[in-house]
Amino acid sequence: MVSFPAWFTETIQGRLVVVSALIEHQSEPRHAFDEERKAFQALFASMDIARKPEFENWEDKLSLKQSVLYERLYLQGLKDGMQLANAFTPPSVLSD
């Protein structure tokens, strides 16, 4: 198994935090994040956990929000990985 230096692991973790925040605030399907937040607020407005329909609604919205977040993280990770691989690839003699 390949062991990465601590600085590299910290850099990747920092990038994950930054990208996650950007996705949550600038994501195209913004409604997924807004709906989850509203459902969560409605759930805990009365602090009555017995309100099962509200809990299930919030849980559904949270699941959608997380799906969007994971999809965006995957795509951004793929882009970052391709840029990193391209940066370390020596120029081809045939590219001229």
C-alpha cells in the first residue's frame, strides 16, 4: 500500500473541506439544500420527535442533499485528479 506524506494528506483533506463548502453554497440544484434546511427547521420547531411525518420528510430531503453533495465531490475530485495527473505528465514529443 502506498503511504502518502502527511502534508499531502492534509492538503487533500483541506481541498475536500473547501470544495464541500463551495458545493453547498453554489450548487446548481440549490433547492436540494434549501429544502433539507427547511424540513429540518420544521422538524425541530416544536421539538416533538413524535411528529414522524416531519422526520421522514426531513430524512428524505437530507438524503437528496447528500446525494447532490457526493456527486459534486466526485466530479470535482475527478477534475482535480486529472489536473494533477496532467501536471506530472511529461510533455509529448508528438504534441508539437
